[in-house]
Amino acid sequence: MLLGAIEAGGTKFVCATGAENGQVSDRISILTTTPAETMTAVDDYFTTHPVDAIGIGSFGPIGVNPDDPKYGYITTTPKPGWGDFDFLGHLKSRFNIPLYWTTDVNEAAYGESMIGIAKDVPNSIYMTIGTGVGAGVISQNHIFNGRTHTELGHMRLNRLPGDDFKSNCSYHDICLEGLAAGPAVGKRTGKAGKDIPVDDPVWPIIADYIAQACVNLTVAFAPDKIILNGGVMNQRQLFPMIREKFAAYLNGYEEVPPLDDYIVPAGLGNNSGIAGGLLLAQAALKNA
């Protein structure tokens, strides 16, 4: 059995083949340009690398409710040319195999929950903090969706006293993405994250907002583990600051696992999404 995975990001697509245990045997990176150009490259890859099923995780927003007329579509994305694009319909028209369709963060969350750092617990949340902020929720080893997928990067936070930074989100004045994602860090400092010293005063601000988000996730979903990944979280000095602020904000209200084992980096690193896609392809094959 050979399985396929697509991790469709706003900057690049990663297509891969691999096994049902999530191990990758081949992969390719494709720039996200226009749907015609990018999807032609995707089609070519899986034509020359035939598979039995494909798991797809896409940037969004996307339609994930099978009863929605826009199911399988990328919907209201600001990415030029991709709004109202029937991603799943395109693949169905070219490949007569089972397909699993979800968000890119749900795909990564599933990978971490099945074979990554959360493999031993049934409930986890994977949150990526990079160019944007997104999160996937795993409840009892299944991907959580409601009316649609979650948009946890846009949760409202309490602005820190003295922080007059104008939110980088065009919709919300004090959401996590607008205050603490990579572009916000860059605008706060005038530097790329990799060029900012580990003791720069911006990092405690970013850690505080992420800690607030972790408290919100804790009281809303009661996970066994919160996994933080993405470019901003490459700053490993953030983890102890986040845990300290989290403990102060939760203030003993509910019992959580030891924080070193509760708020953690991804176990699969940059492979969370692709591994999750392979595992979701296996699930699609079983469901078929």
C-alpha cells in the first residue's frame, strides 16, 4: 500500500508518498502561485507517483462540512486567485481514489496525535504560530469540527498594559494572530525573528499572549496536551516563559498535567503535517 499526502500552504505545497505508519518515502515542494499552475504540478506528481489514497490539509478558510455546498473549497482566503477554488473537486476529477479533506493544522494535529508527541493521550491541541496562527483540536483521537473548522488564531485576548502595538490582523484589534504571529513580531522589532536576540524585550510580550491563548484552550477544550509549533516557536526560550505565565493566569483553577509535559514543542517537527496526511489517507482508504 502506498499513500499520498498534500500539505497545502499559502507559500508552498508539499506533496509526498509514504506508508501507513506515517513514514515518508518521497516528497516534493511546489510554490503556491496560481491554482492552475500549482495544481498542475500536484497532478503531475501524483500521476508519476501513483498512490492508493491521499490525505489533504489545506490553508483556508475551507469548507469542511460535507453538507455545505462549499465543501472541499478554499473559500474566503485573501490569497489571490484561490478564493472559491474547488480544491477537492479538482482532485476528484483527476484521481479515482479515496481522499481525506481537512485544514493544514488539523492534518498536523492528527499526525502529532497518532505518532507524535501526543500519541499516548486522546485529547490534544496543535497550534502553529508562524506567518499566521492556526490550531487543530483532537478530541478522543478524532479531529474536532463543528459547524466549520476552528479559527483559534483569532481568539480575543487581553492587551498588556503599555502595549500600544497596532494589531497586524485586518479584522481584529486584539487577537492572537494580530499581536503575536511572525509578521507582528517583525513589525514590533523591525527584524526577522531569527535576528532578534533571545533576551529581547519583545519575547516576554509574545510569551504572555501565547500563555493567555493556552489558558483559553485549556478551559474550552480540556486537552491532555498543547503542542506549539511554527516559526515563532523556534524561539525555544519562549516555552518556560509561556508556562510561567500560564500558571499565573490559570491560578490553580483546574488541575492540568505537569507543565513541562503539557505545553510542549511538536514531536515531529516540520513533518507533522505530511505525516498526518499519510495517516488520514489511510483513514480515507479504510472508510472507503
